[in-house]
Amino acid sequence: AGMFLPNFAGLNPLENLKLTKPFSNIIESAGVEDGFVRNWLDVLCFCLSGVPSDGTITAEMAMMMGEFYDEDAIMDCPVGGAKSIVDALVRGIEKNGGQVILKSYVDEICIEDGQAVGVRLKKNPDQIIRANKGVISNLSVWDLMNSGIVDTNQFPESFVKERKETPACPSFMHIHVGFQMSEEELSKLQAHYIYMDDWDRSVTEEENCALISIPSVHDTTLAPKNHGVLHIYTPATERFDRWENVKRNTPEYNQLKEERSEYLWGVLEKVIPDIRERTVHYQVGTPLTHQRFLNRHRGTYGPAIYAGEASFPFPNTPIKNLLVCGDSCFPGIGVPAVSGSGMIAANSVSLDSIGEQMSILQKLKEE
């Protein structure tokens, strides 16, 4: 880390502490009074972290705002869709000798003599996949502590109690749509939209904000000729309570899906007025969808940890060689933060990875 020491030498430690405080403190100190601007910053914070500016850590927003408003900043989409990002990550893992195993439900994180030694798969319970250096879990804090995947008796009682009581953000409503549209028509649309119904209402309220992504604007290979795909969702404002006692694949569930997705269809019609007539296929996602397919406690977006009141924990746990990453630990919720947590966890497993990490950072800096 020596190459970065000069950057810290001239900094006031008290100023550095501002990075751990709510972003709203920065807004106040900057004298931002315009109502729209303050609401807009709340929306950006909420979309990134699941809480408004009075709960979003300044460090997260400092990184994102710097890039969001850079002169060369653009809102783009990965060529080939989100799958191309996954494929790139898999190539990186395999190139460095790793292996990605799919359809392999982890039944147990194995602990021997107070340290994590590997995992046991449900499909092969008699065999332990031994860890060379450690076990890293990306389960949410609730799913790690409540699913039985790890023996919580191995942890201090106070640790388990604190983690189980972590407050949770609400969930989402989604619609994925395949629709008819020529390339000329697509070219007149934007790839991304953020819609606010009423700027005088909080972004945290239900049915007041929606986000739309239309990747076909940039990449026509994602759908057949003269067709496009889009995704619209509410940003972690869907309460789980109304879904809690509903059974999937029942008339009650299907009716509730239709009712709760109507707001999103209405927002879509503001961008594409005849979207319902153009639609050839659509799928509605609910909090139960998140809960089932992502193994997410109550379909939550992540922990509702407010900066200034509490802080996201770091990757280490009381169990030796058991680390965590994901949105339940520092730096928090959102893809950029979760990616950072993965790097922190990787470097926390073994110090011998830091040299390679520094080399990569230097390479990026030079490019």
C-alpha cells in the first residue's frame, strides 16, 4: 500500500471520518437548498443503497457521484446482456485455476476445531469439499444465521443475536418484457429512465418511483429482428407483508401479481404508450420470486443499515477462516459496493493476494 501513502499523508483524519457519515451531511454542508436537487440526490442514494441520503454512507456516494457526473460518463449496457458479465467473471476464475460448480446446493459449512474447513453439498452429503485457505459465504446475514447452513452454536451468542436483528429493506416488483418494435423506433428511445410520480413524496414510499432499462436500444442482438426487451422495477419499496402468507402458483398469487404490477405498466405507458399491444411475452417478478430464486430472506434488497447509526460489518467472523461478502457487509448494498466487499474478503483470506491486487490497480491507473 506504499504507493498510496502520499495520498493520505496530507489529509486531516477528522475529514476522512466524513466518509463514514451520512451523505446528507455533505449535502447540508454544501448548502444545497433546491428541493428538486435534494430529492434527486435522495433518489440516487436510494437506488444505490436502499436508503435515502440520511442513511447512505458518504464513501459510497463519493465514488459513484464522481463517475456518474464525469465528463466522459455514459449510461450503457453490456453487449450480450447481463449474461456477458457472468461469462467474463467465469473466464477470469477458470483462467486462474478456479472452478465454478453449478446446481450444487451447499448444505453445510463445515467447522472443525473452531475453524471453517470446507463445505458439504446436498447432492453428495458424505463428502466435504476441503478449503485450501478458507470459506467465503455470500449469503445474506439472515440466511446465513437462520438457514441451518452453519452451526450458529459455534459463534458467540451476542454475535448471532446482533446479526439476526439486522433490519431489512423492502423488496421489489419487476416486469421483464419482450415487445415488438423496429430498430428505427428503438433508436428514438433512451436506454435508461428513472420515473418519479410525485417529487413531494419520499422515494421510499410505494408506487412513487420506477426504473426502466431498455438494453435493446444499444444492443439489437438481445431480441429477434424488430423486437426489443426491457426491464422495469420498483427500487426496494415493495413491502413483504402482503406477500408473506400467499402461496405461489395460486389464483390469489396470480391476482396479486396482476394488481401490484399495474403501477409498472402505467409507468411503461408513459414511455411507450402502446406497450401492452406490442408485448409478445412478459414475466412479473415479486418478493416471493426474489425469496425463492435468490435465496433472499423476505426477498429483501439488503440490510437497512443507516450510516451514522450503525455500520456494515467487515468480512471476518468469529470462526477462523470463515469470511463473508455481499451486501450484508462493508461497504454495503449495490453492485459496486458488493464488488468491493468481494475484493476485501479475498484479500482478508490471505495476505499473499495483496501484491497481485496492487499490480492490477496500478495497471488500471496507467490505462
